[in-house]
Amino acid sequence: MTTLLSVTGLNVSFPSIRKTVRAVRGVSLSLDEGEIVALVGESGSGKTMTAMATMGLLPDSAEVTGECQWLGRSQSLSPRGNRKSLAGQHAAIIFQNPLTALNPFFTIEQQLTDVALASGKVSRKTVLPVLLDKLSRVQLPDPAQVLKKYPHQLSGGQIQRVVIAMALVCQPRVLIADEPTTALDVIVQAEILQLLQSLAREEGLSVLLITHDLGVVASLCDRVEVMYAGEIIESGQMSDVLRSPAHPYTRKLMATVPDIRGGATVLEYISGQVPDLSRPIRGCAFKERCDRRLPVCDESPPVRALNDGQRYRCHLTSEQEVEFS
Amino acid sequence: MTAANMLNTLKVRGLSKIYQTRKGPFTAVNAVDLDIAHGEVLAVVGESGCGKSTLSRLLIGLDRSDGGDISFQDRKLYQPGEENSAHRNEGIAIVFQDPYSSLNPKMKVIDLVAEAFRYGALAAASGFRERKKLRRAKVIEYLNLVGMGEPHLDRFPHEFSGGQLQRIAFARALAQEPKLLILDEPTAALDVSVQAQILMLLKELKTRLSLSMVFISHDLGSVSFVADRIMVMYLGNRVESGPTRAVLDNPRHHYTRALIDAVPSITPGKRRELALLMSRDSDRPNVTHGCPFAGRCPSTADRCRKEAPPYIEEEANHGYACFYPVSESQS
């Protein structure tokens, strides 16, 4: 397994005159070939910021520190002046709402061609067969017809396939998918997830999947990183984390999902709100909303490791956790 | 109130809506029947474009139907000639999907909620000052119902989180003293942790105020948590309906089955290969004959393309429209 992407100690902050918002704090993650890693968390937890910083897509006003390596080669994370970055060569990103990712005034062919030529990997002469190939790889029936259409003539699921094809045109090794199915309904969601899975299995494409849907994580991902208030608070193999979540936040998050099999008469929920990231956070970021709060939580929690590679950032040891549950 | 209308708050028969488009008529809602008993929550599920939002617009009177009747507490609604009547949808309130766009950003919470008061709601007080006091007190009362309170009164929508805004939208709907609450995907724009709060609020309102509700959603997890009964719609048609557990545990229509299979479970290791349906074309098929689902169904026969299956009611009000239903062993 080659490590395609590794990020260590990523910090993203947005300084302004009155305050500085620290959106991402000390995030490290890595992505191996053919692996699907989920970045999970609620809105405002810094998932998208992590992805954007890795891709070098943040505006110049952002302050980004940390190290990033694409296939072993370092890449500066500073948003200023690295538009032609390694990220652009090795990775592609797809965004949440496919309907806004495409320009309504141009046909699919025009838009895909632009991307293909800009990537520098395809010449104008060979572009058409490449596009047809990518569109059939995302299982769109009749690619030649699709190329002639405008975005409004396609359904949401079809557009998301086009957007994935557009990402594949750049021949990426890594695909960053930012909530790719949130705007779609369940059956289409299942189809898109299956497509991402087959791309990973058959073509060795690595996927960093940003989502807040634990169901999506469980059905698709190999590893999971749980984010809260700009930090990764738990990480590990998907089955370990979802079967035996160690951090109280992960536990709570799982308990909020209503099960289709029913039986629950009460749903747990996480009261309170995500802390204001423009203020310094003393100790654990989750302490205000945590029902296992201890006096020691005012100090910064250690990262604890469980024997199977599962890691979490909390004062509670796993034995204490077991006593509680 | 007589025993009969205690049983049925809302009764809809043969409700249809046909939109005239450039490509010809498009049937958004096709002869839908539904009943909601007093204090009952009916979930309407289906994919985007299946007509569930159109149905909600018809129920609240935002759109006029092209056939069929809506009776609410023994009164026929939206009859010709009463289009502009202030009482046309009295007793029915709606909460929309996105609280960020359904609340006016220029209005304070107190005004947002008080705006929804019925004519005469403040008649108990005489004089401007008294009325103002009563208005404030009543708004606080409704905010308390949804777990908010006095400190929020004079704030603007931008000062709240999505979950709080949705609570304000609920307070605004409750201020109309409805008997029937229509919820058009009330949690779709919210985070999972907040979604759970709203679902708990819904359950609480249901027991405390014994409201009837139409809960429109495509999230079967939330549906199984709050709903008493489910109606599954496909391309404007009612394809299956029945008590929540019966429909989810023992679906008879192949579309319901597919919907249930498509829900990702949070239990790892349950990765199953989905028996995927054929994707729908972007041109919404306007099925004029045969079963609307025939084009995507795994067990389509010739008969399905020729005649539309009738809606058959089985035991315990569990009904479906299919010639070759999913057998119990399959589900």
C-alpha cells in the first residue's frame, strides 16, 4: 500500500480585525491507495475546511500551517501563490450540491472539455474519446447524448455522475467528495455510493468522503475520522469506531440516528451548540455538551490509543467508559 | 364534536393535480386517497418528484387541485368561490423544509410568531397597552411549547442556529392553533444531532397537544420514529400505505422495498449488495397507462404495462397497488 496523501498538523485560521477563527486545529490524516476514508462531523466542525486546505483552495486571507505530502512529495499548504499545485495533479474534488457545480449556460461537453484541457493531461484531439470513456465509467447510459445536454436536462443523480466524471477526467489518484449525496434522495444516494465504491475497488482510487451521515460511513468506508470543533476526536477502522465508539461525542452522534427498525421511543440528542471557534478553547472542546464531564476536562485531553489502532482524544480511559455504559 | 369526526380529522378522496407544461400535461398527484385520524401522524415518503410536496401544497391551499375532495373536520376545503376567504385553511398550519428561508430576516422573533395569530386571538385584552402585553405573553407561551423562551423574543433570525430557527417556525405554526400540522421535510436542512431534537419535539407536541400531522420526508429512519402510519408515493400515485411497522417490516410494493433497502444502516458489516433499480430518466415519465413503476420494477410482467394495478387493502389497513406484490418471505 502506498500512501497517496498525508497531512500532518494542519491548522487553518481566518484572522480578521476583531477576532481570529480557528477553523481547523492540528488535524493529521493519511490516505492509502484504494482506501475510502470518511471525515465525519456536524456542520461547522471543520470537515470542509480540512479538505479545502489540503486542495489549496482556501482564499488568501486564510492562514494555513502544517505539512502535506502527495505521494511522498511535500507541498506547501499556504494558500498564496500555489495554484499549480501537486494537489491539482493528484486529486480532484466534488462538491455537495451537484446542481450548482455546473454552469447552466454550457453543455456538459463544453464544461468537461474545459476541465480536461486545463488539466494538461489530455490534448484537444483526443479529448472526445476520453470524455466518453469517463462518462461510461460513471455508468451513465448513452454518454454521447449526455454530452450534448445542458445541466437542467439531467436529473440530480445524473448530474452528480457527470460531476464525478469531470473529476475523473483529470486522472486523479485521490478523490475528495464533500457530502456528495446530501442533496440526493435515498435510492440515488445508494447508486452514487456504490459507484464510488467500485471506483475505489476497481481502479485503486482513494476517496476522502466528507459526510455527516453515519449510515453512509457504515456502508462504504474503510476508516473513519470523527471531527469536532476543528479537531479529530476519534479515528480508526470504520467497524471498530462504529461498533465500539470510544469518545462520548461519537457515542452521542450514533445515538441520534433513528433506526428504521424502530423500537426507540426516545432519541438522544446533543444539547447545546458547537463552541465558538473565535474564542480560545480551554481543555476539551466537547466538555460543555458532554454528559461525562470531569473536573480534569478543563485541561487538554490526551490522545489515547486502543489496541486495534483506534485513537480518541478524551480524558476517559476505555475502562472508565465501560463502567459508564 | 361527534364520534365520526373524532376519528377522521382529514379525509382526502381522489385528489389530483395536473400541471400544464410545454410538453403537455404532467400529473403531479394522481387520485390520492388518505385519512388522518385525530392525533395521528401520517408520514408521506417517496423520492424527489413523487408529488409529496405538491400534496402538502394542496392540503394547505397554496395550490388548487384539479379534482377530488379535501374534507377537514367535516368541512369541505377550497371550494370554488372561497379562494380569498380568510377561513379557507383554518386549523391547518405548515412548517417548511428550510427555516433559513421561511422566516423573514428583518423581523424579530416576537413579530414572526405573533404574525401568525388568528384574527381575534388578542380580543381578550382591551386597549393598546393591554393587547401588547397579552401578545408578548402569548408568544412566550408558544415559544415555551417548543423549548424556547423570553430571552429569544427580541432577536432576529440570524442570531439563531438552524435547529432553533426550526423551533421558531414550529412556534409560528402552533400560534395558528392548528388541528393539523403539515411538515414538509422539517429536518432535511438540519444536522443529525439537531434532527434528533426536532424529532423529539415532534413526539412531545403530538402527545401534549394531540395534533394530527402530515410528516413529509424521505428519511425512513425519522419516519419510523415519529409516524403512526406511512403512505408511500411514486410519481404522484399512492403505491402503498399502512401502519408504520407493517409497511417497514413487511413491505408489499417493490418500490417500498427498494426504498427500505436503500437506507444505509449505521451498523457496520451489513454491507449488502443493493438490488438497485434502474435509474429514472431526467424526463419524468408521465405514465398514462399501466403501473407507474413498471419501468423500474424488478418483477414487471406484461400485465403491469397494460393496466394500472388497483389499490388493494389487506388486513389492518395495510394496502398496496401491485399485481405481483413482494411476498412475506422475500421481505
